[in-house]
Amino acid sequence: MNKIASFFLFLLVVTVSGFSENLVLENQTSYPNKDQKSKIAVQWAHSGNEVDEGNKAITNDTKINSERVQLLTQSGKISLSIPKDAEYFRVLVWSKEGSNPDLLTNWVDIVPGKTYTLKADHLVPSVLMLGTGC
């Protein structure tokens, strides 16, 4: 009886961990940097329309929807819970104080359980988005 219970407990653990809705971001950048008051965050989107709205907020220098942004407090490997409806994400960086980020990555399709590596050369100035149709 004990072996049967152990087997079902094992199956439950494998099922829960195997189908987790997490991803790992390996942040190899120098952000966040407390000395420079920089911040780094992940922005989530659930549709192409939301991606477009996020891009327009950057290009028009308007406020980003803070409900879809998750601030990160460290570098290194960070396990992130994927919001239920999210299909895309990108990384935003405020290298200095300001209302909108000055560095960002492209939008990426979410693959649960995958490790995404973020290096400094993946970040591009947000000003480059102007006129690109991203």
C-alpha cells in the first residue's frame, strides 16, 4: 500500500513540475544597478494588439500599462511565473531615472519551462523603435 501511495505522489510531483507555467530569465546584464538608480522589468502581452499597444506607449512616450510589468530586483537566474493569459514578453530597462525605459528587447514568444538568457547586447535603445513599425 505504501508503494502505491508513493508512486501516485511521485506522479503528482512530476505532473505539476513538468507542466509548470514558469520560465527562467538568466539576467547577465548589469541591471538593476542601485548606484545608477536603474531598473529592469519584464513586460507581458497576451495578443498582437497588446504588443502593438506596448510599442505605441514607448514610441509616443506615454505611460506603460503597469499591470503587465513585473519588476526584477536581481541579476542572475530568475524564475518567473507566467501570467495565465500571456503569450509574449520583452525586457525593459530604465538605465537612469525616467518615466519610460530607454533600453528594451524584442518581443519573444513564451515557451514554459525554457531558460532565456539576457545579455547586454540584446538590449537596444528604445529610440530606435521610432519609425520601425515594430
